Amino acid sequence: MRRSRAEIVERIVYLKKISLVTGMIALAVILKFYEIPHPLASYLKYDASEIPLTILSILSIKYALSALPIYYLIPVLTGFDPIGMFMKTVASLSTFIPLTIIFRRFKESTVGAVLSITLSILSRVAVMTFLNLIVTPFWLVFAGWAKDLESAWVAVLYVYLPQIIVFNAILGFIVASSSIGIFRVVRKTLYNLMS
């Protein structure tokens, strides 16, 4: 039962894709463990874990979406807060989807890069602001940082939300610009691995 040359080449390409996806997921998970607290709100943490996921999404949104469950589960299983990790995963998604769609539509041009960075930041800030308006008041009551939902809402609107907006704008810029910069440097190698 000999395989044809085409079948062998197809199998090699498949294995290269799996290796690339696995490597990017591993890099994202490892980078998640190296966090830097936001100077004005230490409960918000900067990390570079979204960059490999964003680069992977530029290559294939399908592969990046398939990586998200693993990206979520491994840190949670090692002790990260499940709600915080859920928020981080949604933030990643809200950053890399618009970035990838616009960057590809503009054929990876400089105009496309600037537009995709800008719109991915806006998307991230909008999605995370909305999600934090829903989740954070309940989390504050659950954690014992607020007596009731009313005081939690006030705290979210006037204390937490301004910091969350600034944090997401900064991290969105770091992730989007770094991902596009790194992608441009290693583009040829990545495309060779995917074909």
C-alpha cells in the first residue's frame, strides 16, 4: 500500500501546519505566565500572550479560533482566575478578528496595517467596556469588594472603567502593532510553513 507523491506532500503540509499551530499555542500559553501589572490598577496585567495568537490569526482565523480553548484552559488549570481568563480570551478575540480581516482586505499594505491597528484597538475597547459593565459589578460583590450591586455599579463606572479603557487601549496597541511588525518580518517563513 504505497502512497502517491501527492499524498505524501499533503501529509507533510498538514504536519507543518499542526506544528506551527501547536508552537504558537505553546508560546501564547508560556507568555501568559509573564505578566506586568498596569501601574494605576495592579489587578490589570500586561502580557505578550496575545501576540502569537494574533500572528496565527493573520495566517488563518480558523487556526486561531481553534487555539482559544487551549489558551483558556491551560492557565485556568494552573490556577489563573477563570473569569479573568475568560475576559482575556474575549479581549484577544476582539483584537485579532478585526485586525486580521482589515489587514488581509488591504493586502497587508501600510494603510491596511494602520487601519487594522486602529480598528482593532477600538473594537477591543468597545467590547471590553461592554463586557466589564456586565461582569465586573457581579465579580466585585462576589469577591467582597463591594457590599451590593448598586455600590459595585458606582465603583465600576467611576473607578474601574476609566482604568479598564486605558489599559485595553494600550494593550490593544501593543498587541496589534507588535503582531503586524513581527508578521512582516517572518511572513515568508510562515507562509512557507503553511504550504
